[in-house]
Amino acid sequence: MTYKIEGSERVDLQRLREDIRAVQRRLVALGSGLAEESIKESPNGVLMSCSGGQHQWTGSTTAEYAGPLNQEDYYALVDAEFGGSGRFTLTRQLSPDGADEWLIVRGDDGTRYSITVWTEDSMVQVSSSSWCFTLQPGQTDGGEF
């Protein structure tokens, strides 16, 4: 998908945020036993600085499950849903301390979704970051995005 506004260098931040959040919600809700009303996300994401004066949109979505979760089973569900789509590639990555393994889902638009499963807490979190883009003057309305 392209998020550039036709005829300009602007990125449609609203559409970018909505599409990333839709994928985040799909990713956290794949398992059975999702606790009712348990999907949580902040009302806005955060624009993080990249090199060269560019920015990227970041955000996260968390879901709690009523029963126990198995990380490998959950990652298999993600692979079955997203792996063969042609729009996403999946890889595994160890956390910096080596204690956890994340499933990284990369969209063909450059968005990165990092999935963490907390088996003890029966929770799944998807943290996302878009590709880096140039933010245009006046594009954010008082920092709301």
C-alpha cells in the first residue's frame, strides 16, 4: 500500500495509523480464548525520529487471553495467517538479552510488527514501526497523529 498523498511528498498519517493498527489487532487476536474487551491500544501512536530529519510512526496493541498461551502455537497461527500472503515476511529474533524470542512480521510497505507472547500472563503484544518518511510542515495537528 502507498500512503503518499498524490501530487505531494506528504504521507497520509491517518491512513497509515489506521492500516497499521488493523494489522496489529489481527495479529493479537489470532488465538482462541481471547478475553472479552481485552484488546488495548493507546489513542495515538508516537512519531519517532529517524536519521536525516525523517520520522516513523510507532504504536502497540496488547491482548489478554482467558486461558494459557503457547508461544510456538501462537507463532504457528501467525505463520498460517500471514506467511503465505505475499504481503508479509516472517522471521524470528532474539531479544537483546537473549531471554525472549520475538516473531517479526514485515509488511511489503516496510512496516515492522514485533510480536511478543507472555505465556505466564496469557498476553500477546504487537509493537509496530513504519518505514522512515519526511514529515511535512503542518502535517501533525498539535502533535496528534
